[in-house]
Amino acid sequence: MADNAGRVPMSEADLVHAFRGLPTAVISDNLDRLPGPVGLRAFHSGTPLVGRALTVRTRVGDNLAIHQALELVKPGDVIVVDGGGDVSRALVGEIMKAIAEKKDAAGFVIDGAIRDSAAFASSDFPCYARAAIHRGPYKNGPGEVNVPVSIGGCVISPGDIIVGDEDGIVNFAPAKAEDLLAAVKAFLVREEEIMRSIADGTYQGAYGVKATSIT
């Protein structure tokens, strides 16, 4: 049955997948430019990230709770780790990456450091983190799984949809997804029209200045 906008509701899996490859900048613009962690960067080969958040909060420099989360991970989960932004010890490395890949996780978002960065750089398994360092983690706890976490100044809740590309990461609640998807697609159509008008010299900018008069 179509909704009030004439759309046929999508399944949850199809809705998440529909965001794959959509620019985070455009998603952010359609979320009032508010959500999105700051200070993380991609360590992988550039494959777009999309999935649902499996959240972890752990003590600085300790990854016991991440190992616990890997026991719970389901295909399509993004393992989102609140490591307090600490970069003195790596929270994940090549072995944990291999475990996550084997379980068909969608990727890592780590507010902290990783190691074995060469293994991530040569891989298409998405990983966003603050830094890389050789020093390994403790495994004593405490920690929590599936709780709201703070990642780079942004609150991410369990089940949030996570989208990542070369510009960074954005997150949003699934309840917003259908309306947001429609807004993003409409925005991209308008951007294409703007690019065509720039190319043919008919573009009128925000201040009424033609592209042909800009030097």
C-alpha cells in the first residue's frame, strides 16, 4: 500500500541498501547539516559503507566489549565503537577485521585507533577511525554493547543507519529513512541541473552572478 506521498513502503533491508553509494554530503545537507562524527577518516580502499549500527562502549584502550560484540554481530551490522577518542592503543586490527568479515559485518566505525593499517588499506572492508598505532589493547573491560554511544561528538543509537564514503560518516534513525531517501534523490536531481547550467553558462548563483562572469 502506498503512503501519502504515493510511495510503496520498502523492506528494511531494501531501504538500508538504497543508501549505498549516496553522497554523505548530500545526506548531511538533508539532515540540517547536523549529524555525523567529526575527526574520523577512512582506512580502507574507499568502498562505500552502509548498514545498521551495532554499538559498543568500551574503556579507553580496552577491546573486550568489541570481542563480545563480534559474538552478536549479524550480516549488515556496522560495529560502532565508542573508545573515548583515545589513540594511545589500537582497539581493532587484522584478526578482528577477519572475524567481522567472516560474519558479513558491513564495517567498523572506531572512535579511537586501529592497527595493521596496511591490511585495511588493501581491503574493501570499510573501516573509519581516528588514527593507527602499533600498541595493542587491554582485554579487561568493562564495556557495554547495544547502548547509545558518542562518536566524534555525535550520538549514535543501536540500529541507526550508517552511511560512509570518502568524506566521512553520517547516521540517522530508520524512522527517518524513507523521507530522507526521497529528499536526497530530489537533491541530486537539482544538483545535476545546476551542473548542466554551469556547463552551458546559464547558471544563476545565490547572488545572481552568472557563472560566465566569475573569474
